Amino acid sequence: MNRYRPLRLNLGSLVPLLLVALVAGCPEPVDPCASVKDDLEEHYLAAIQEAAKADPESISRDLTAINEYNPNLIWDASPDARRVLVVTWTSWDGYDEWVGQDVTLSREVWVTVVPELREFSAGETSSLTDRELRIRQLLGLPGDDLKDRFVELWVTPADLFRPSPDPEITDREAGLDWPQGGGYLTVADEYVSWFNFLVSTSYGPDGYPWTRLGYTFDWGNPCTNFGLSEFVIRDGAVVGVHAVTDNATYLLGS
């Protein structure tokens, strides 16, 4: 054997192996907007501090408008009750016995419009546990806030308001300033007191990242804090309890 004869390599046969090695060695692309799953308490506390600094740049001009021109809303089919469908996430079982009936609320209820939350969940591919966490983040709730049912309510638009100095619900923007005297929109002193009390109690370690601008603070999305449009049903409103649904059924469609 001639030990010094040049070694001839069949490079063509090595190309597929090289490609496989290169692909195997490449890291998976990282989604910069992937939801937050680590250091949850740290992220939540940072969200509270950020929400407290509401400024003009935080204003959304893409809020959900509650009016007859919005084709994405679901309205009560009853001709004598023009009510829109909203949903709240809760662990309270007091609504269960009222499904299909009207009930008078004894306190304010924070809601989003149907079907926005369900549609958001449909875009997720994670497990129920991960999806519950993602919804808590989307709604600006603590990472360990356990709620087990979604309650859909029929509500008269006149009983809804945005939790903002600009509480009207028919447009797509909520501002930071109170309406000036003489305008078509005025707010009651009682509402101002309610609002200011909420501001004074919301931004401590046990608080919430309340935007005051008509949308939830999504602390789980590194790319944007704009969550869903949020509304409040006033205390004393008469609402229709449309459905009470467990988390798995509502979020997974199971």
C-alpha cells in the first residue's frame, strides 16, 4: 500500500451530513414577544410601577367602542332589551343560580367584551395551566390569582363605563384628562371620588397595574403592554346572566 498516495474524498456524499450537522447545531429562533413565564412576581411588580406612570404615550387609539356600528359586538336578540355581551373572570359562585335570569349587582364588576378574551385564548397553543397564567397576565392580574369560571353577562351600555378620567364607551380612545366644564360629557363628583380612591390604593406591592386608560395592562408580553379594552358595570345595574363556564371549557373549547 502506498502510504503517501493522496486521499480522495467524495465531498458530494458529505454535503447532506454537513447540512444535518449545521441544522442540528443551530439554536431555535427566539420569539422576542414570547410570553413571560419566569420571575413572575418581579415582572408583576414592575408592571404596577409602570402603569402608575400613565402618560400621553400610553394612550390607546384602538379601544373597543360600544356602539351599534361595531360589528364585533354580540347583542341581546330581545327587541325590548338592547344589551351587549360582556364577560368577567371570577371565583365567586354567586352567579351560578342566576343563569338565564336577571340580577341586580351589589358592586362594580370589571369586564371585557365577548368574544375578545375567548379569541385571544384560541390563538394560544399551550396547556390549560399555562393558558390560565397567560390570561391573568393579559388582564393585569397577579400570577397566582386563582379564578375558576367565566361569567358572561348581558348589560345595558348605559350601565358601562371605562375606568378612566374619560369614561365614555362609544369611541376608541380614553384620555388622561377630566372633561372640561361646558362639554357634552360630564362626570359626577361621586365618580371622581371613586376614581381617586382607586388611584390611591392601586399601585402598592399588593396592587394592580391599572392603566386608567381603558385597557388592561398586559404584563406577559415583552413587546406591548396593551391588553384588552376593559369596562366596569356600575353598582346597582340589572344584568342578565348569560352563562357560567369553567376555565377548561372557556379557554380550551373542551
